[in-house]
Amino acid sequence: MSDQNDPMAEIRASFFIECEELLEALQDGLSEMDEGSEDPETINVVFRAVHSIKGGAGAFGLEPLVRFAHRYETVLDEVRSGRLSPDHEGQKLFFQAADHLSDLVRACRDDATVPEDQSQALLDQLNGLLGEQEEDTEVTPEEFEPLGLSLDLPDLDALPAPALTTYTIRFKPEAELYETGNEPQMLLRNLGELGEAQVSCDTSALPSLAELSPETPYVAWTIRLQTAAAEPEIREVFEFVEGLCELTISDASDTEESPPAETLPDAPATIALAGPATDPVEPEEAAAPSPDTPRKSGSGAAAKSVVRVDLERIERLVNLVGELVINQAMLSQSLEQAGLSPHSDAMNGLEEFQRLTRDIQDSVMMIRAQPVKSLFQRMSRIVREASAAVGKEVRLVTEGEATEVDKTVIERLADPLTHMIRNAVDHGLENNEARASSGKPSEGTVRLTAAHRSGRVIIEVSDDGSGIDRPRVLKIATEKGLVPPDVQMTEAEIDNLLFMPGFSTAGKVSNLSGRGVGMDVVRTAIQSLGGRINIFSERGKGTTFSISLPLTLAVLDGMVVRVANETLVLPLNVVVETLSLGPGDVQMLRPGAFVVRVRGGFVPLYDLGVILGYRGPLQDHDRGIVLLIALEDGNRAALVIDGIEDQRQVVIKGLDESFYRAPGIAAATILGDGQIALILDPSDVIASAGSIRPKDRALAERMVEHG
Amino acid sequence: MADNTTAKDLELLTFRVADQEYSLDIMSVREICGWTRTTPMPHAPAFMRGVINLRGTVLPVMDLALRLNMQSQKTSDRNVIIVVTLNGTLTGLLVDAVSDIVAISVEDLQTPPEMSSDPQSTVVRALTVIDDRMIRVLDLAAIVPSGTEEVA
Amino acid sequence: MSLTILAVDDSRTMRDMIRMALAPSGFTVHVAEDGIHGLEVLDGIDPDAIITDINMPRMDGFGFIDAVRGQDDHRATPILVLTTESAPELKMRARNAGATGWIVKPFDPVKLVKALHMVAG
């Protein structure tokens, strides 16, 4: 059965992908049940998910998976049929079983060691739900015989040439036999394949033609079969029609009145059926590859099926569309320069072209977009495990699971989110007693939400715990030398200390949040995705971490600006507002460091031309233009530029190290005129500038507050 | 142009940089394009002229004269960019002009004499003589930054 | 002996397995993801036999068999039910719904081919 391309391996791989989908559906269904869904389809979906995993696992001989799935399925079937309704603990067990099922799937996929101890514990618990009466539904080995074994059967059968036996078979179909699509001719032919058969037809019950009613069985057959096959094999031919016919099989070999088979060759109404006497299952035919084997023609009907595409091909498409967008912008620019009337056919056509290009771009981006659901489901498991590890009752509430985000973002968000969720459970939430004494429900809540907001994806992790203990955070930061003693800091600044490398608030390092990995790693991961993370915390009420991510890694809503005759692009979403400077707006903080007055407050001023080395410092900022930028740490900064050119979507082109990419240069893009413009990361640019230290920034911010 | 003797197993693209003749194995040359304005990369070394748009790809361009520690020439429309490929990465090399494509045999290559004071010695992998002119054969791997090496 | 088969199963793995089991015998295999889809696919083809799963979304195997038997064109088309349970009551239920026979999952490709030949020629 082994093929040059090993289709089995391909199907096996596809099975594990399907398992992931089924596990997701399982999680979904269980969550719905947990929320009290009354929809009978919910338990059906849950049941089917486990059932399908079991079915596939059986086909690949994945015994531990089959065994566990079978028991799980049996329990779910009890729920489905209404004989069992799980309580809170039962529901919890279902979740655990789902988690374990997913572990088993992955262990089988990766040929890793299967956690059998855990299986046994959960199997026992599932048995507990079933009670005693279901004990007999044990999986019997022959039901789930691995595929590979049964393949050898035809050969084994073919080995000996046993003595022939003659059977007399009487067979009279009933009406139901026809109703189920069975066909006596087929049965007779199949019998013929077991050996040499003489078939005589008893038409005595046949009415005259006028009285004949279709599909009413009037006919009976008597077959004399000389075969090497034993009676069970003969019965097998009639397996599907058992109970739908009168059937008697008798061994005629030693019956005296039975004439030798040869004496009745040309009796009337006798059909001679010859077949290979010792080869009941025609293995040659089954195995013979046919030249027109139509794998493809069969797939035509599966119009709704999902196409799996190599990610590289999508990348290529995304790149091509990016070029199309650039080309279209260039074309539109040259048509404008040619002075064509806006009402000319060419300009109208161009407008349509622009619309189509945008649509294509959106559609292509959609290919890469995936709902965050799978990610959130993984987090629900993290919550279950983390809460069990620290002995807290925690409920995870998720919202916006259908929110779609670029696939790469989802993949690279898993680790930071896991860490944040564990943090929320471990550090964010108080223990049950502390909650009770402060009048909160003993069960803590962790919320995980996703939403689209003004062209970005906002993902929030929040807990209803005690909030950030700021005096303690400050104390630890001072002790660790992260901030100078006696420093005055705003609440937001103290909260942001959590993101400093080497900071950990846990009094004792728990084995849950782990050691070494801090929120600084989380922030770096988010930033590498073009995202930002912010903290909002209220004492006694809880803490919220808010992650803001670009919708896609391939396009950016940018503000195109000019600095010293160079064109630069800044992410539009960081630009709070644009200001034009008047006399006295810029004040010197100390030589080389300036602040700008913004509505009575002061914001540190940075000259992009100087930071990027395009030119020396300006003597006079009067009538200059500044962009007020929201930095990742919640602070603001003002960037001096020479002029604003445009606001538009740009296609991001990566720059690797071979480009001598300086800090703050995030990527590049190609503008409508074909020129390349660099895309800046303002926070990085300012961090690299280093001319104004955090202390100054803190000072400037306080001036804002009191100003 | 070289004559048609046998065993010409190496083709070189020869070009001028700061009035000197250099060459590269033609197999590493992807294309040659005209000079276009580069977008400078902030804080990059001086020989890194910036990036240009090569049909939708962002191409880093090096000033080969500066890279070879020679005086950079004033660039004009007559300059050309040789697009080379090394380990799958494209880089543009700004040169004064492309001269010729010559076929030589490997035996015609000479190892340059050891001169430790010569800053070019590490980037010139061989010398050859064509029509009485000395041509330097550049070692592309030594010129084009590979990954983390030499990054500013 | 090239037969045209319609296989209805909500599991992609099962559909792939069926296709792989039948393709070497020169069968033409059409697939559908559930009962409703199965009826849609059936509309354009005239299979020699149908294989169907029981547990499926939208329309399960029993409903599907019932609907197929209700169509004049397919009243006598052999239908094999794929079942993981060899429990007699499930076989009875399948037969009562009009199934011709059954295959116990995980199936042996040779037995599947044999069963199809048994019911469809």
C-alpha cells in the first residue's frame, strides 16, 4: 500500500491539522455549555469533535488517543442523550479532558511520549461520571484494529488451499431488501466469487405479468456452492441483508441426494457463476493502480473545502499587490502631471483602478488575517492550569474572539499573552481569602478582549485584583537601582517601571510566572510586532494591560513628512496633533535640550533632522512645524519637521542588517514617485537620540501637570 | 575584447572606480542600472550611499570608491549601479562606468602580492592583465557586509 | 469495474482516507461534508454507491439516507454507512433508514473496496 508519495503520511499530517480545528470547536462548545447554552447542537458539536478525532486516530492506529477519546465520547454521548447532566465539577472535568485530548493529539503528532498516567487519572474520573452501568463499553481491540494489520489479511487467506465443500443456500429476499438498495443479483455474483455456484431460480410464486407489482419479491433462489470458504464467509456475503431475507445455508457435501455439481451445468434457469475459489477479496484488483485514477476529478465536488496554501505564496501575492499599489500611485501622479482633466476618461478609469487596487489589497490582507479565537482558547487553558497551580478560583471571560489579526501577529502574540495571563492569575489576583475579606466574589475574573479600534487591533488583559501596589513597585525599583532614590514619579511612570528589564514584583519567585522572563520581554515582543503596550491600574479594582497592534504587518497608515529634503513616514496613529510654532513656544531646558509649550504644558522637543544626522541644529524654531507624538511609555514628545506632505497608506518593505539600519528606522516604503522613504519608529528614534534623559522627561511632564 | 582561444572559463565584468579598473565575476552580477537618487540611511557608514527602488525591491547601494578607501567621485547621470547577488542578497555597487566583459582562463589570474599596508589587499582577490592593463578582481564577499559583520 | 462513489463525511481525514482507499481501484470519488452538502453534490452526479458517516452537522447520516431514498433516481442506489460503533442497534437504525450496509471505522481499504463491489458491482 506504500506509495511513492506516501499519501498516508500526507493524510496523517492533514488529520492533525483537522484535529486542531476539532479541538477548537470542542473548546468553543464546552465554553458555550459552561455558559449554560441550551442549544442541543452545542453538545452535538462537542460530541462530533471528539468522535471525529477518535475516528481518525483509529485509522492511524493511535491507540492511546483512541482509548481516551472513546471514553470521553461515551460520556459526552450520555450528556447528549440527556442521561447525564454535568455539574460544575463535571464541566471542569470536560475542560480538563479536552486539554488532555489536545495534549494526546500533539504527542501523537510529534511522536512524543504520551502522558498515559494523566490519561488514566482522567479516564477514572470520566468513569466516575458514567457510574457503574457503563463499564461494559470498553473498547474492544477488534473494533479499533490498526489499519496496517488488517491489510495483511488477504495474503493470509490466500495461503492454504483447503478442501472444497459444497453448500446448499436457499435465499428468499423480502421487500425491505430492495428498499435498502440491496440487489439479489449482486449477492449471487458475490457468492459466485467464493467458488463455483449453480444458481436455480424458483419462480413459482411469480404472478402473471398483469398482476406483477414492481419491487415485490416473488422469487427465491437455491444456490449450490462448491467452495473452499467456510460458512461464516458465506454468511458474510449476506451480512447486509441479514433479517431482510429468508436464508438457509446447509453443508451439502455429505448429503446423499445432492448430485455432483457437474451434472447440472445446463439446467434451465441456472446461471453459472465462476470465480476464484481461494481468493475471496480480489486483492489484485484492489491494489492495481489504474491509469485514470481520478484523485482530481473527485475533488471537483468538494467546492466548499478549504484550500491550504503555502504561506510563501501568499507572501508573494502580498508583495505583488504592494507593488501594484505603488505602480498605481506612480501612474496617477504622472497623469496628474500631464495635466489631464479630472473628467477625462483616463482619470475616471484611474479612479476605478484605484478602487480596485484598494479592494485587491484588502482582500489579500484578509487571506493572512485569522480570528484571534484559537489564541484565546489557548489562553483559557493557561488560566485553568495557572489557577489550579496557585489554588485560586479564576474565571476567564473572553470577548471579541472573531476579531481578525494578521497570522504572524497571532503566532507571535502567544508567548507574551501567556506570560501576561499567568501574571494576572499569579500576581494580579488576590487569593480567595483576601478577596472575600475585601468584599469581592471569591472567584477572580481575568478578561481577555480583542477589538478593532481606529485601524488597529486592541487586545486587553485585565484582572479584577488589587491593582498595582505603587509604593512597593517604587521601593523595589529603588532597591534594584533602577531609579535614583527620592525620585519623584507619576503613577503612570511607576507603572511603567514594570516594563524595565530585571524588574519582578513577586515577593517570592513562583514556579508559575517563572523566573527571568519579565514584562520587559513582553514589551519587546509586542514592539517587534509594531505594537505598543500600556498599563492602567486602579488600587483595589484591578489592572489592565492594553496591547495595540497594527492590523497587518504589510501596510501602515502613515504621515508623510519632509525633513531636510528627505521624505520620511511616521505611523499616523502615534501623531497626536500637528502644531505650528510661534515665537516663544520653544524654551531651552538646558543647553541642547528644548521643550515646547503645548496648551500651557511643556513637552520635550526633538529635531528629526539633527537626530537622523541630516543637518545641524536649527537656530530658530519660529514658524517650524512639530508633530506631537504619543510615546510607548505614555509620555509625549514633539518632533520638529520641515513640512507635512501627505497622509496615506504605505506598503512596508523590510530592511535587514545589510542596510546598516540605525535604531529608529523601522522599515522603508516606496512612494508614488518611485523614491524610497524611510519609516520611522518615533519611540525608538527618541530613545536613540538620548539627548534628553528620562529624568528630564519626568521633569517636563510635571511642568505639564502644574503648568 | 579578448580573442577566441580555448579554455576561457571565467568571465569578468570590468568597470572603472575612481579612475582605476576593477572587475567582478560575471556570475555574481545580476544587472546594471543607471544612477538614481538614493535615500540616505541615517548614521550608516559613509560608503553606504543609501537605498534605491529596484522594481519594488529596496536595494542598498554602496559607493564602491569609498568602500575601497578611495576618493568618492562626484556622481552624475553617467554613473551606473552594478547589482550583485551574494548568498541570495542583492546589493548595488556604485561605480563610475562599466567597461567591458572579458573572458579569461583561471590560469591568467595572479594572486596579488602580499602588502600588509595596502587597505585594498583584503578585497582584491586576484590580478590579471588585459590588453596591457592591470585589472583587479574583487572579492565580493569581502566588500558586501554579511549579516552582523561590520554593522555600524 | 470503475465505480463512481459519493462519500459524505464531516471529517476531512475520513474523506481523504476514503479517497485514498478507493483511488487505486480506479474509483471516481466525489466527496461532501455533511448531509445537506451531500444532497447538493448528488444533484450533479449519478454514483454507483454512496458512503456516508452518521454523526455530521446540519444533516446527519440518517437524515441524508432518508432524503436520498426519497429521490426516485436514487431509491436503489447502494448506501454504505460508516460507523465507529459496531453496535447492532446502530446497524438496525441505519438499515431502517434505508442503508444497504455498513463499514466499521477504521476501515480496511481492501474491505471497503470489497464491500462496494459487493453492493454495486
